[in-house]
Amino acid sequence: MPCPHWASGVNGRFACHLSGPVLYFPTKFMRSPTSPYPLSMRRAAALGLALACVLIFPGCSMSKYIPAPTERDVAVAGRLGLATSLETLALGRKLYVRRCSSCHSLRKPTQLLPLEWPEMVKRMATNANLKPDQQLAITHYLVAISASLRENAGGDSGSDSPK
């Protein structure tokens, strides 16, 4: 263990001057006056914390692109033949953000046509261990929001089958 008595050394190194001969240690392995851990360990900890934030909260950065459902979305879903409620769409959003983002980044609802979402959710439901009612809620949410956002943008609502 390095000596706790440090003096500035040459070329960015520190020297222990109280324990006999002067020994020079590289700065990156030394403890700073404000931290008991070596610089390399502090860097590794900072990188680990940043990585943990990205892995633990992947949906947070995308949640602004995953809009909360409104009554208008319920009406759009009704026009597409989905019998749903605002509560079901809200549950679908919650499940989409929490369950789907635990494995991968979330897609914006407009990345697929409304009629493409059911197949995508069906393929992923097994991996996510979704119950049938959870799968249905996520599907209704994504179909309704995708159609609603496309309608707002003046694009194709996806009510025709994809080609």
C-alpha cells in the first residue's frame, strides 16, 4: 500500500519521501487528496454509473416520443375497429415503456404503420413474457397512437393493408 505522505514529484508523479528512499509513482495510480480511490478506479466507477443509467433507464430518453393517449386516440382506434378505452391505452403505454424498453430501445409509434404493430407485438410478446391482456393493451396503444400521429401529420393512417 502506498505511503500516505505525498510530495510532488517529477513529470506528474508523486513521491513518498518519508519511507526511506524516494519512490516515484505514476499519478494515475495515486490517491488524490479528495478521494481515497485511485484515479483509474474513479474513472471506471464513473463509466460504470453512466452505463448503468443507460441500461436501467433506456425508456426515459424515448418517453417524450411515446405520447400519453387521449380521448382522440380512443376515437381513432374506434375508427380502425378497435374497441378500447382510455384506461386500456394508458396501460398499453405504461407496459410498452416498461416492458419493451427492458430489452431494447423503444421505437417511435410512427416507425411502423398501424396495421404492422400487431405482428411486431405478437413476435415480441413471448420474449417479454406478456400475458394476452398485456399484449392486447400494448397493441391497441401502438395502433391507436400510430394512426393518430399519422392523421395529425396528414400522412397515411395505415387503415389499408401494407403493401
